[in-house]
Amino acid sequence: QVQLVESGGDLVQAGGSLRLSCAASGIDFRSYFMAWYRQTPGNQRELVARITTDGNTYYTNSVKGRFIISKDTVKKTVYLQMSSLKFEDTGVYSCRAANGFNDYWGQGTQVTVSS
């Protein structure tokens, strides 16, 4: 059974930091690219950051220089270190694992940034 379990979401003041974690089980973690998405009410889910099997990273423009995606292949966990948080970073952050054949999503964790 495949599971992606996110944690780390919280209420934080603008300018603060949070680290999100996504623990994967039931998949060959090394063969999947991992990504973080976020969704806010009334908006589409957007890609925030992605890390490939080779460790290459991508960030959406609005988080460049503030967020860092990383992974621990031993722990089968992907992280999103978020710094200098802004009100507009508020949303439900979900983890995704995909390899071109399979595509899995976690349930999400709420991040709320107070201005």
C-alpha cells in the first residue's frame, strides 16, 4: 500500500519559517520524482517545488530564494524548508510522487501565514 504522509504545517507569522516533511512508503523512492504543490481557496493547485531522481530541483518563481526542497532516500522522505514566509504562501501543501507510470498524492498539510 502506497502512502505519502505530510507533516509540519502550522500557523506562523509572516517572516517566519516552517519545514514540511513527506514520508513515503510502499514505493521505490529512488525511482520517483517528488514534488510539493499548494492550493488556496478559489485557486488551482500549483507546483511549488520539485526534485528529480538525480536531485535536480525546480521552484516556482514566487518561492525562489525562500524555499528549499530536499530529500533523504534512506528515510524515504522529502522536505520543504520554507523561510521568509508571506501571507500569500498560505494554503494546503501536498506531496506528490510520480515516475511516469504511477502518480501518488498525499492528503496535504495546512500552512497558514498571518500577516
